[in-house]
Amino acid sequence: MHAFFTPGIRNMLLSTLLFAGMNACVKQLHHLPALEVVFFRSLFSAVASYGLLRRAGVAPFGHNYRLLISRGCTGALSLMCYFVSLQHLPLATAVTVQYLAPVFTAVLGIWLVSESVRPWQWLFFGLSLGGVLLVQQGSPPAEVTAGAAGAGLFYLGIGVVSALVSGFSYNAIRQLRGREHPLVIVFYFPLISLPLAAVACLFSWQTPHGADWAWLLACGLFTQAAQVAMTRAYQLERLSRVAPLSYLGLFYALGMGYWLFGEVYGLLAYVGMVLVLLSVGLNAWYTARVDARDAAPAQPAEEAVA
């Protein structure tokens, strides 16, 4: 058992739990405009990221401005849409929809980074999309004003847009690999989202009161701590071993949704969640297996004959 719970795995489990805490904080602040929550979250992240850059002695603005700004803009838009979906959809529903991000990343990668999608992957992607539709059918009603017809589908669409735009953001990060320091890439996220959210707040500002400030601070702390733990996990352990643990976030969301917000799902929703997790997991396993096979050295001719 001790051999399984390596430092890398422990950090990834901690990261997943902390991200679930962030989701719960955003849900708890549903009475505040989502962009206002983004503003405070980005403010905290900007200060923390800049401090890490100064500590590491890295110039904060990098050199590949077009890609960095693209990553910042798409990341900011994705975060805004995700927070809106978190506030208006049941917690586990919003988290499940966000798991479409790897699907969109792979499909967009065909054009953006010239990476092919193999035939079996299209089947996995189809299962993911079907799973999300089942989740929507079996989810509790969306939290919207009375009489808003089709609101659940509308906010589900917002969540899908968040996952889609995340695909653009992840492809930009992939293009920046080896060209910019990781801390610079992280810094451009709040660098772009902070002014965008600040401008949006001018039109819909609601001053937080009482416990709101504690929830906003907790959201920032959870986010920053989760990112640190996730970074450590990827540094200490193989990607293929720790990455699947992020899907435990769905079970955290189910538990928190039930205990904190009284969210109860129908059978179709649970079937849809299993489909999404299964398809994403199969895609990760399949691509890792094929990549390992393609990377294996060719067998010498004399050994093949023998």
C-alpha cells in the first residue's frame, strides 16, 4: 500500500481535493456575478504568480507574445464560462462537462499542432458527448430564475463552450512547450483575465458582504495550493500514473453537491458520468499504448529472423 501512495500520487490526490474545494467555493458564491468571482480569483493568482516569478528570477513577460496572449485570452474566457456553469448547474454536472476539454484539445490539435486523431479515438469522443447529454437529462433542475425555459440546456452549452475554449488554450500551451518558462505561461492567465474581469465588473458589481470575503479568499487559496500540488505531482511521478487521478474530482463533486447543496441525480446522469469517465480513460490508455509502441526501437533484422 505504501508503494502505491508515492509522493507524486499523494500530491495529485491533494490537488484534486483542493480543486473540488475551489468548485464548492464558486458554487457557494452563486449570488455574486461569476465575473466578479473571476476577478478576485485572478487577483490572488496574479500576485502569487508574480511572486513565484520574482523568486525564480524569471522575466515575467516572455518572448512569444502572440501565443502567450492567445493562451491568456482563451484561458480567461474558459474560466469565465466555467464559473458561470458552476454557479447555475449542479456541481457534478458542471465538472462532468469540463471533462470534454481533452476531447476538444485532441480534435483542435489536428489543425493547430498537426497531430492526428486515430480512428478509435473518434469512438471515445462520441461516447463522451453522449455521456454529457445523459448527464443533462438526469441532472437536478438548473439554478435559474423562475420561468426561464431551456435554461438548463443554455448553461450546459456555456459549460461546453468552456471545455471547447480550454482546447484552444491547451494547444497554445503545447505550442509554447520548451519555448517559455512554465511560470511565464501560468502568469499570462491572470495577466489577461484580471483586466477583462475588472472591466466586466464595472457593469455588474455587487459588493461582497460578510462571509463572501471568506469564500473568495478560500477560492484563491484552494486554487493556488491545488496548482502547486498538481505541479509537484507531475514533477515527481509519471504522467500516465497521476493524470487519471484528476477524474476523482467527479466523485468529490457528487459528494459535495449532495451534502452541501442537496443535489440528487437520476439514473441517466450516473450512466452518463460513467460513460464520460470511461471514454476519457480509454482514450488516455489507448494513446499512451500507441505512442509507446511507435516510440519502441525497431527490432534488428537478425533478431527478427531468429
